[in-house]
Amino acid sequence: MLNESAVLEALPQAASEAEKRVRDRGATEKAILRAAKALLSEEGFQNFGINAVARRAGCDKQLIYRYYGGLNGLVEAIGSDLGTWVRDRIPEDTGGMFLLTYGDLMERLALLFLEALRDDPLMRRIVAWEVSENTEQVRRLAESRSKALSQWLERMKGSLAPPKGVDAAAVNAILIAAIQHLVLSASAGGQCAGLALKTAKDWEKAATALKRIVRGVYG
Amino acid sequence: MLNESAVLEALPQAASEAEKRVRDRGATEKAILRAAKALLSEEGFQNFGINAVARRAGCDKQLIYRYYGGLNGLVEAIGSDLGTWVRDRIPEDTGGMFLLTYGDLMERLALLFLEALRDDPLMRRIVAWEVSENTEQVRRLAESRSKALSQWLERMKGSLAPPKGVDAAAVNAILIAAIQHLVLSASAGGQCAGLALKTAKDWEKAATALKRIVRGVYG
DNA sequence: TTCGCTACTCACCGCATAGTGACAGGCTGG
DNA sequence: CCAGCCTGTCACTATGCGGTGAGTAGCGAA
């Protein structure tokens, strides 16, 4: 008995979230959500499971079942936060530029999106998840993200209209696809299709090429 | 005892590869490799493991350790085949077209690559794997693929040169990224960034937009 | 036939996972 | 005070995984 308690006391805080949380359901729920996000950001969806989240949150997995109804509910909760992502991560102003044409706008948006994605590991993991699995979980996640993104695009567009004769929806989807894959690929292996993407200089090159592409279609 | 044998006989072939393989190491090796590829194509890398491959191949997992030195070796064997992928899946001729400019060429190559990727589930899974994990396994796989792809590009390029002042390497990397993500996204959820990618008509739209983008940069 | 090599199978280990049921401790209202 | 609810913990099952050591079955040569 003495041994047991001694061992327990000697153990380091079991998990980063542990702290001495008192009986506070709200706080615990938040801790779980934060742990889930952090875990997903850092480890990816491979090792994302009830046990891992519980460990990270420093609580029993039973609580995840109770409060979120299992992993699905937890993922859904993560998805709910996605709507605010764009608002939080992407500046709404024009950076002091005058965006006179649709081309101006899309160039700026493309670069903003690129930056935001590069800076947000959680978002990257979710995008990677989206193209790797096709479960209900992921589908819902993808939808949240897609909706938030398109709302942002719509909001920023204002009254600017794309050039006639260009299928802007399709072109923009391709641009977004390019950006997402570029960032994912860089994040995973430091390069994409032979193009190094590590240093700031590498990224400048990529950004320049991206601008050129946008200008090519939209003028 | 009687029960046992009866049950065994009543069971369907445990795995699709089973057949009545006689003691033939070469054949078994091939069966394992085929099983691995099929499994990866159909299930993705999530459930790709020693046990699953062995089940699918209808043999004991021990043989995978013996013949390939474990999963790593097996994946490497899959990677070795990747060099021939481009040769096998992408037509080398110009489809009766005259490719006079770099723009002509890249438009054609982009569409060829898009088609080839859409038609090859294994390749899609590997690309998805590449952006989702960063293990030695995947890195080697990615390198094989990248090398094969760049060799193909080089070979097809011939003497055509990109327009001055354009960083073709960067632009092409972005184009490839776009194509890959487009196909992956479609394969996973039937759409990409809000653009539906299910019917042939959907894909025509995407192809048209892609052509427009290529023409925009390369003329 | 018997020996020996090789292809192959089986049974097991340790360790993870998801999920569940029972229980303990604190707070609150009666 | 005590009863009951709520928060949190623990122990346990069932299942899967990767990995290994030992044993079996067929085939060819002496």
C-alpha cells in the first residue's frame, strides 16, 4: 500500500493537460476538445483514438463517451469550430492594397490561403484526412471546412466579377486544390513534385509561380 | 473432429488469392505482391498491414517476413514497380496532335496525367499516403514516384522550352499538385472545394479549367 | 527407402485498441 | 443529517495488431 502511493506520487503528471482539475464538467469538456485538436495537429489522424485523446487530456476515456458520445461526437465538435477558422486565421482586410480586379483579388486570396494553411497544422491534418478516408466522420468534417471556405470566398469577393468566359468556380477549385496539395506535400516531405519547399526562398518561388498562374487565368 | 473438417470445407475460400497453390516460392511471392497492391488499392493505407496482406494472399504472414523482410520490404517492392507505371499507363505518343509549343505540350501532359491518375486506384492511394504520413516507407515510395514522373516529363519535353521568365519547374509542380489533389479529393468525396467531380461532365469542366490555366501561364 | 532441404503453417507472446459496467468521492437539496 | 445526483476512476472484456520460434509437409537426391 505504501509502495503504491509512493509510486503514484513519484509519477510525473500523466499528461500535459492534467493539472489539478477539480470536478468541473465544462472545463473537462474543453480540456478534452483541446487535447483532441492538439493530438490531431501533432500526430495526425493515424493514431487518433479514444485512448490517445484521453491520455492527452489526462482524464478517463469514459468521459469522452459521456460528454461527446464517443470519437464521432468529438470529431463533430472539432468540425463545429471550423467555421470560425477562416475568421480567426485569415485577415479580412486587403493589407492596404486596392483590389480593383478579380485577378487582384484572387491573387491576394490565394496567397492568404496558402499562408493560413501553412500556419495551421490542425487544418493541414484535416485536409490530409479528407483525401485519405471516406467515412461519415471525415465527410462531415470536410463539409464544415468546405462551407467555411466558400463563405469566406464569397464574402471577400464583394462585387467583383470574374472575366467573362471563365468558369471561375472550376478554376478556383483547381487553385485551392493546388494550394492544399502544395502545403500538404511540403508538410509531409518538404517538397512537391520535385520542387523543394522548405526554406522561405523555396516558398517565395512557389508563391511567385502561383501568382503567375492566377494572373494567367484572370489577368 | 468431424465438425471441424465440415466447417472448414463449408468456409468459402479464405482469401481471393488462395487457389491451390503448390509449393512454388516464386508464385507465392507474386501472389503476396499482388495481394498487397490490391489491398492498398481497395482499402487504402489505413488497414494495410502484415496480417491483412497475408489474409488476402491466402498465406501465412511468416512468408512475408521471409520473402520480403516484412512490410517495409514489401512496400519497397511495390515502389520498384512504380518506375514502370508511367510507361504502362500513359501513352507516349501525341495522340496525333502536333505539339508545337511548350503550352501545347503541357496542356496535353496535364490531361494525360489527370486521366492516368483517375484510372489508377493504387497510384491514388500512394499519393494520399505521401501527404498523410512521413515515414521512411512512404518517403521511399514518394521518391520512386517522383523520379518516374520527372523522367516522364523530361522525356516528353523533347527540345521544347518554356517561355522566358517563367519558372517552369515551380509552375509545373503546382499544376501537378492541383491535378493530384483534384483527383484525390474527387476519389474521396466526389468533389473538391465545392466543385462536384462525379460525372463525365463534371470532369470536362475541370479539364477545361485546367487547360485554361495551363494556357494562361504558358500561352 | 531415407535423408535433408525448402516451402509452408501454427501457436503463441506482448501490446495496443474500443468499449462497458461497476464503483468511489464530492456537492446539493430535502 | 442523509439521499441522490454528478463527476471522475478503475477493472475488465473482446479483438486486433506485429512479431517470433517451433514444428509440419512435400520434393528431390543419394
